[in-house]
Amino acid sequence: MPGLTQQQWQQKIVAPLFGLPMRGKAHTARNLKRFIQFFHGARAEIFDLTDYPGPDGDTRLCEDLCKFFHASEEDSQYDIYDFAASGRIYGGFAIILAGDSVESTRSMWSAHTKWHRRWMSRTCQEKLGAETCFIQISVDDEFGEQYIADLCRFRGVPLEQSKALMTEYRDRMENIQEDSEGDTPYIHLINYNQMMVVNKMMQGFVGSEVCHFLANLHPYAHTHYLSRHGESIFNVEKRLGGDSGLSKRGEEYARRLAEFVKYVQCGRADSIVCVTLTQEELRRLNERVSETPQGLVASGSWDGFGDASGAVVEPGMRLLRMQAGYGADFQDAPHTVQEVARVAGSLYPTLVFVQGDASEPGMVPGRLWTSSLKRTIETARFIERNVVAGKDGKPWRQMVGKPLRSIDEVYAGEFDGLTEEDIKKIAPEVIAARSTDKLGFRYPRGESYYDVLARLSGAMVDLERVREPILLVSHQAVLRLIIAWMTKRSREEAIKMSVPQHEVIRISYDGLGGPRVMKTFPLGPRRLLDDGQSNL
């Protein structure tokens, strides 16, 4: 059970999760299990009542719960109900999920009535030596109407059939009763994270962590944009950590990132491409664009033409913005090739081509988080911070930066600010130790990935609550963990990832059980044409 909170998770907890059909129970169970495993390194498992049909289902579920908490095949010689005999008892968090079938209410392990909840609490204590925490999800019909309709479409189930099932299920279910069940630990989630009633859960670490997570969870769509900071001075010098500002190339990325935010994150466009032209390419620009009353439109193949830093200018993309030369602000692009050439003069212009709907740039409410370090704050400094109308009609302060220490880069301790060559001279054994156990290695007086997970947990829980598209500007080690968390990869997979600079990664997913989709947007620049990178 690796992780900083190992000792806190030695408890054995059974968490029956129940509520009316089509209320997001499976979504809640999956995400709670993942949160416990990923950030705390603790054992968690879901036991779905639909997997235990028949007259022996209750017994088989009890046996499987025993085995889960027992956690050792070599102890199978002992009676599964006699935990004291083996001396090898491990903690864990067992989630019992009541499916959307009325058949699940036939199980003694269904928490849909007060009598069942009493039986489950007593059985878990006597047979498993486990504490019980009930989690009920309640959603008003009007509040959850859209989610239910979306979930029916996703599952391919007629809406009327689902409503009939809900009515039948409702006739059998008893909500948790605050007056007569005050001795029972429970969490009652009402309208997802709109309201939560908690009873006897906040005295311990595990209970408070579970409550914090569930208070922020919702089953709606998420769209997250992730970016490393622009190239920093320490990046150029190949030094670890530090708090240096951006290099010239990093500053150019910061300007391009602002254009991306304006048209894609806080607009309705599908993507943008920033392409830098030499003077020779500028003279031949008319071969790659068509002049229309609405402006210049890309045509033909741009393969090998201009520096798009790995992105592709597609036919039909509109030229909307341009930068006359490095260090200049972006401005609205002229409508003719001749005017583009005039604005660029003898410099190397960067053109911004936009794909999709560009009618409302900067008008979609968005959020921005950065680390507390200078290089991430500088990367976000060109992003427009205007006031727009929010979803509720109230003024929304667009992209106000929120610096968070919890998403700072892993701290290299005594080696902060040194190059790898410096470290090899001072302490060559450190390089070898880190390569052997990259996840658990802690820099002297510094941090390990486990330390980063511990401080990152709270920020990622808060992120679950966010409904607006959000941009996180952070650092490679931290973004590895964030991407792994969002895409359901393991911590071991995370540390093998490469997160390139000068690219934006978009991760989008819903609360219906659909796929988590990741797309990258290379913005560049890969290089600066006017100085040959002599100072990079």
C-alpha cells in the first residue's frame, strides 16, 4: 500500500451506495474507487449486486468481501470469518453498488431500506470486522431531468421505460432517516454537489477525504486544457527546478497561448495553427491562400511551407490574427496578402489560422489555474481577462489566474538549480537511485512523486467541481500525474510520460461512462528564425 497515507487506510470500510435508478451511482462508485487508489495508494474495490444473483448471492458476496479484506491467498486455510486467526489483516474500502434493476432490492446487501441497513451494519461488524458508511444519492426529478435523458441515450434505453423503473424502485426504497438513524455513519448527496448531509464521518482521515471528494463530484461533462509553462531560462541552461522567468522562445509561446485561449478554450473554434514565415515564404503567400470578402483563407497544401511547429494548416482555415515579428503583440489580420506583407515589413510574421466557429472569441466563460512559480504565471500573462456574461446571466471575470502551490513542480531540494552534470559530480549515486525508483525517490531535503500526489490530491478534488473549461499551466512532473489521473492510467504509467513544451493538451469526458478523449494542439515555436537559437 504505497503512499504517504498508508497508516490512515488500515481501516476496513464497507460503503454501500444506493439511490433511485439513473442517478449516477455507477459514476460515483467508479470515481471514488479511482480517487482512493490513485492519490492514496489504498485498496478499493466495487462489488456490484448484479454480479451476485440467485439464492446464494448474499453468501457469495460476503465471502468475496472477506477475501478482499483478508488480501492473502496463503491465509486461505483459515475460516474466512475468523480474521483473528491469520494475523494478516489489511484495510480496504469496499464499495457495494446497487444496480438500477429492481432485482437488486432482493439482496440483503441492498441498502434501500432501514431494515437492510441495520442488518448490513451488524453483519459487517460481526463477520468482517468492518465499519459501514452508507452513501445515498438523491436527485430531484426536475434537477436531474437532463442527465437522465442523456444517460438513457447513452445506454440505449427508452426514457419512458426508465421512468417506469424509477417509479417501481421508489415504491420499495426508504431514504436515510436523520431522526432514527443518527447512530449510523452516512453521506447523503443531494442534487450531486448542490447539498450534502454528513453524519459521523468527519472524525477520521478516511471519512473526511471521502466527504471532500464526493462533495465536489458531479456527473456532467468536463473539458480541461493542460500546458507546461513556456521554455524558461533554466530549461535553456538545463537546470532543475528554480524560479526563473521565460526565455525569448517561452515568451513567444505565452503570446500564442493567449490566442488559443481566446478562440478555442473561451471561444467556439475547433483549433488554431500558428505558422511563422520567412521573408521568402511571405513573398509566396499568395500561392497558399485565397482572398475572400471575409478575409484570407488557406488553400492547397502547406506541407513544408512555414514553421507550424508540428501543427497542420488545413484548407479552409481562416487567417484571423497575425504577429508582425517576435516580441510584437498579435493583431487582427488584414484581408489581403499585400497588407499582410506591409504589416510584416522585413520581419518574420506569425499567422494564426482558425478552424471552426470564430464568431465569439473570448466570450465563453473559462477558468485559469497556474502554479505559484514565475514561469507559469508569465506563460499566462497575455491571456485576456475581460468580463463576459456567465451561464446565470451574472458578470463573469474571464480567466482570472489562480496560483496554486499544490501544482508547483517537484522540489529538487539540495539539487534545486543544478544541472544533471553538477549532480553527477557531487552525488553520482543520486542519479542511479532515482532511475531505480523514480516514483518513490525523494531528493535530499526535497520531494518525491508521492509527496506531489499528497499535495495534488486536494486540487484535483476541487477540479472535479469545475463546470467551465479550465486551463492548468503547470510543470512536467505534475502534469504527468494530472494526465494519468484524468485518463485513468496508473501512477507507474504516469512517470513514463513525456509532456512536451509549447503544446496544449485537451482532455474531455462526461459522467455517463463514455471514453476520455485527449487531443494535443502544438502551438510552437520550435525555434526562433531570427536568431538561430544561439541564445536558447
